[in-house]
Amino acid sequence: MGTGTSQLDKDSLLKYQELTFLTKQEILLAHKKFIQLFENRKRPPDLQTSRVPKHKIIKLLELEYNPFKDRICHVFSTSELKNGSLTFEDFLNLLSAFSDSATLEIKSHYAFRIFDFDDDGTLSCGDLEKLINCLTGETDDTSLKADEVKQLINNILEESDIDKDGTVNLSEFQHVISRSPDFVSSFKIVL
């Protein structure tokens, strides 16, 4: 899915449009933003192989205040080093999943992966605790008490864990999300 230069040719642009939920203008804006992350390089980056380190990605205004920014980079990175760095295509995939045009199925799939902190394919009590802490903050002013977190986890499992195995799997998560009308409109990143 790509080109080997820092410029986007028409064929690559068309291919990216076909393979993502992004418009031509969104792809061009993503390209510009991605190239800007290489500001100190003497040569333009190769879009197919160059990676932006996670510490630069999470400083983007679109992610900087997102409590899941580290997980987002982890989920969308194709780096064999598992370091959260992103290629241009990784970056496009991230933006595509968070675009207004992405389907509920795509958005819920990626939300599930982002919330699955231990990458085991289920949302366990440990994942749910981390999810709650990300949403409420872990400072004394915002964090919940241990018994409040436990009660919230129990409420989530009571509502979501259809097969009563103590975890939430992808289909259970998608079932709950399908009943949440605000999810699609709130699970987005706008460039």
C-alpha cells in the first residue's frame, strides 16, 4: 500500500483512498503532517520505510491529551520492535479508523484492541481497571477509590459479559457498543 518517496504520486493517493476511510484532502493533510514530523532531517523521508518515533506521535495535538495515546500507537504500529513507532501507512490506518467515515465495526474493533492492555484478546478485570484509571486519571483529585473501581468493574461485567466467563470478548464488546449511539461520533480524531 505505498510509495517509496516522500511525495505522494496519483496512483498512491488513489490506492490510499481505496484502502482507507479517508478523503483525498485528508490523506494529503496526513501526508503533510507526517512529513513535518521529520523536520530536522537533511533528506526527505521514504514513506514506505521511515518511522516516526512514538514520542513524536503522542505530541501531535490530535493525540497529546488523549489518555490512550500510548495504546493507540501500540495498536497501530507495525514495528517488529513493538516500540509504537509509525510508518506513513500506520499513520493513515490510525487516522482511517478514527475518521468520521469508519464503520461501527472498524471503530469498535480498534477500541477493543486499545482497551485490551495485555493484548490477550479479552478485556479482563485488569484491563478494565487500567481503562477506568485512564479515563478518571490517577491523581488523588481524580482517581477512584479501590472499592469504587471494583464496583464499576462489576457493573461493566454485569452489563457486558454475556457468557459469564469474567471477561469481555470482542463480540460482547461490540454488542454493548452497538447500543451506544454516541460511540461512533466520539471515537474520532480530526486533523
